[in-house]
Amino acid sequence: MAARRASSQHLVTRRLVTRYSHVALVDPAHTFRTCNRCGHAGARSRRTRDPFTCTRCGHAAHADIGAAINIRDRARQPADG
């Protein structure tokens, strides 16, 4: 399974680089439970599948949208940071 995933990732990356010239691989760990406004990560912020409400700042959004924003922001960070 891991080999298939790596092969698929390589194929997709190659196609994207051909079209867009840059691909950033991002670790998606905890992006689904991290607030994209204040950065607080807490398991209690996402008690069910779709809604996300930050337990620190109160920001509410669909969990998938917040996770996508977090992944985008991680991709924009410098490689050493």
C-alpha cells in the first residue's frame, strides 16, 4: 500500500511540476484540528466530522475548509521554518 501511494504521489507531483513548475509537499498532521485564525490546535475544537469551532478564539468554519487553509499556509512557509 505504501509503495502504491508513493508511486501515485510521484506521478501526480511530476504532472503538477510539468504544468505549474512548483509543488510543495506538506505534512497534513493536525491540520484538521488547528484553527486557521489563531493557530490553536485542540482535539475538542472538532467534536464531530464537519463543524470546527476553536476553543481558544471561537472561530467557526467547516473543518475541511480550515484544514485546506492550514495546508496552504504550511506550503507557503519557508523550507527551514
